[in-house]
Amino acid sequence: MVLELQLYNTDANNGESAKMPAESAPSSDGFSQDEIKLLLGNTYRSDLEAKYQWGLRLEQSSSVCVYAGVRTSDGFSVVIKYLREPKVVRLAVRLRGRRYYIPTEVVLMHKAAGGPELVGKSAAVNLLEWYDLDTVIVLVMEKPILSENLLCYMKENIDLRDESKAKMIMKQLLEAAIDLQKKGVFHRDLKPENIVVELGSAVPRVRITDFGSGCIFNNIQYYYLPGTKTRAPPEFLIRREYRPGPITVWQLGALLFEMLDESIRFSTQGFLKKEIQIRSELSHGKD
């Protein structure tokens, strides 16, 4: 994959977009036909409406609307995420010798989890397909069966405050963070709402979702931070800069704090003002 490390808003790409027709010549960029199809997306609303049925609305904001749904052909559970076009950031990707402007979230999910044939194989939730419908971008993702986000899981499972269970969740999150970095993905917004816990087995399994604040990983200084500002690392609040490794560790630490102390949501500002204290009764061992 040839990725130009430039971000484009959809109104600044001189008319080019990912809906440009794919050429018939074979790819020279190392992609399979299925990968090219996934990255280029679909432009037919009728196809989306024929393939999927909408269910409950899970989330809504000024720029994002998320629904539960099912795939009509086999009843497979999905999440359908609508993104308002002016807010969509795109990444220039070269396919078959041509440049396409593909939503960054699509590229990141593909890098993190692969295509739909690999559903459930990685910590990252899989993207099944996406649609470019002029005014909105629609992402269709797997919805792990018997799952809920980590915030709900913490509220409903009081015994999660048991250190051994928090350790189990954290071990998976650390492994997932390392895997994302190896694949060149920088999530930038690790928080309970963006982590799904699968409950269908004896050991709960962690899945990472919502790559909307992410970008291609580069071990450089960053100066812009989308996403949740309450979990920004101290260096961003003080100097307006941060690096991928330290911010990821900080966000994971905030997650661990909330798993072990149900009394308060973590905020960096509160921590710096000494309004948030680490419980003294927590163990100090390394095990």
C-alpha cells in the first residue's frame, strides 16, 4: 500500500474521490482484488438498503450516527455507522497507479483487522464494506455477538474491580495496542466507549472499535489531538504536543484507573490538580 501521509477533507480534493471507477488492469501495488474492492467502497444506496436492515440507534452526534443492524442474507449482526461528509477526513491512497481519496477510518480499519474474510480474527473490529453516498459515508462493521462496550461492562459487573479481572482486560488491551502499532495504526482515543467486550466465552475478549480519531502511525511529535480531551496526556495540556507511545500508555492507565475505582471517571486535568487519587489499598506487587 502506498500511503501519502497527507490528509484531505472531501471538499478539498479537486473533485477526485474514492468513487472513481477502478481500472480493469491488474493491481501493481500488492493488493488482492478483494482488498481493492473493500478500499474503493460502493456508491449505490440501493445496494446498502438491499443488503442490510437497521435496528436500534446506538449513538448520535452532530457528525456521526450509529445503528445496530443485520445482514439480510444470513442474519449476521452488524453496526452501521453514518459519517457526515464535510467532517470526513480522507487519506490519499494509490491503487493500480491511480490516486484515490479514501476515508482515513476505512484505511485504518483495513490495516488493523484485514478484510471481511478475517472477521473475528483480530482485536480490532472488522470493516465489512463502506459506501460513499455523496452527503454521507456509511461504514458497515461486524457487531460481535453477546458483547457490550467496556463502560457498560464495568457498570454491570461490579466484580471487575477485582484486580485479577482488571489485569486480564489490561493484558489484552496492551497486546492490542502493540499489534496496532506494528500494523501502522495510531488509534488516539482509547476509552471504555471505544472498547467492546465479547461475553460469549468463559474469558471475556477485548475488541477495539471507532478509529475515527486515528491516523497512520508515525513516531513523531503530534500537535493536534482529536477525540476525548479529558484523557489527553499532561504534555498536551501543558505544551500542546504528544507522541504515540506515551499517549497510548496514558490512555491505558486511565482505563485501568476506572476499572479499579468505580467512583469517578478519569480526567487528566483532575489528576494534575490532585483531585483524583489512586486508591491506597491497591496492591503494589508485580504479579
